[in-house]
Amino acid sequence: MPDPTLPNPDTPLWRKAAPVLFLLLWSGGFVFVKLGLQYAQPLTFLALRFACVGVILMLPFLWLRPQVPDSRSGWMHLAIVGVLMQPGYLCGTYLSMKNGMSAGAVALITCQQPILIGLLAPIFAHERVDVRRWAGLVLGVGGACLVIVANASIKAASLAGVMFSVLALFALTAGTLWEKRFGAPVHPVTAGIVQCLVGLAISLPLALSLETLQLQWAPGLMLSLAYLVLGTSIVAISLLLAMIRHGEASRVSALFFLVPPVTAVIAALALGESVPALAWLGMALAAVGIHLVMRT
């Protein structure tokens, strides 16, 4: 009998690399959102991001003629996932940071998603979360909290900032469960275009009504926009949806426990922020928790 702790040799290479690549891209997104918000209003920045994604994906969509949903319900489920995972999650994240929340505090709140998934997956996705996985989830929460507390970034400047972070948490959780329960295989280009169009249809009217559409076309804005469009909205979201379809939602969501630690490391390298010893302990706990949850 094969050892369940060893990787399956028949697993495609992209599925082996997907968790690490997704984790790096998603964690780096918090740093680049913080950078971009120095030059743009949050909803305006988000609408610009969705518009850029749509333009970039339109060419491969017209060239590849990828698979599209073959029923009205398929289009509906794809749009619902798009609303939850794109404008739902991202609006909450951007507005939270704009209202004084640090990137680390937002990461701490949104990384509690695996706990909600563990509680709700048996109901909505028909998954069983056993004792070993619950132990891993608890270790993941503890490790993530240690990282944020060690970096003293858990302070929130306003109640609105906390509420927007919680909104982002619930939107991401709902999108994950909806994709696992109702999602059907569809080409990532198709999914990307539908999601960015839905995101633009929601974020642009909000930006027009609540903001002045001010942008400072500085190098920092261009760098942030390029990373968020290519690295996060196109590659990371495609990897996340693919991993959800090919694995259990509770296991895939456990990767979010490593987002705050990895974000801390990226911030240390990119922004020169220090990583205290307590934070390294938190990273180790989160890694152990991930191992317990992700074991086959």
C-alpha cells in the first residue's frame, strides 16, 4: 500500500507547483495593494484593475475560442463566483486598507477563511473534516496570529476597516464553497473574462458615485497594477479555482493560513521590514498545520 504522506507520482506537475505559486502570488498582493493605494482611490484602482484584466484576456479569448458554459445555470454560477471572489473580496480588502487597516491585519482576518470552510464544508460541499484536519486548522490560526502580533500590525484604525475586512472574509469563503458545490470545468480564460466583467460592472459605478476617479500615474502605481493584474487576477485566481475543482475545499483553503507569514517575509524583503523571532515561530506552527490539513 502506498504511503499516503508521499506525493502521488501520477499528479501533474502544475498541480504539485500550484500551491506554492499561488501562495507567493496571493501573499505578495497585499504588499502591492498597499503600494498602489498611495496613488489611487480604492474603488477607482479596483475598476482600473478589472478593466486591464479584461483587455488582456480578450485577445486569447478571441484566438483560443475556449469552452464556455453550455447552460444558463452554468453562466449564473460562474458569475456568482466572480462576484464573490472578485468585487466582493477585493472591494472589502481595498476599502479596509483605505480605512486604516494594515496589510497584515487584513491578512490576519481574511486568513480565518479555513475555519469557516471547515465549519461549512460538510454542509455545503459534502466534505468530512476529521480530527487531524481540525488540529491543523487550529495550529494554522495560532501560527498566523503569532506572526501578526509579533509584527504589531493587528491594530485597526477604525471600525469601518474591520467591517470591510470581515466582508472580504465572508465573500471569499462563500465564493470557495459556491465554486466547490456548483462550479463546472471551464477554461480559465473564460472564467477570467466573466469575473473581471462582473467586477467592472460593480466597481465602476461605485467609483463614479463615491469617488473622484483620481489617479497619480507614478511608477509605483504602474508596478502595483502590473503585479495585481497579471500575478493575482489572472494567474493566482486561475490556480485557486483549479485547485478547488481538483481537491477538497477545506484542504485548499488551509493554504490561506500561510498568507500572513509569507506576506511578512515579502514585506521584509521588499520594504525592509524586520521579522521578529516570534513571527518565525508562528510561521513554523502554520507550516505544521498546513502539513496536517494537506496530507492525503
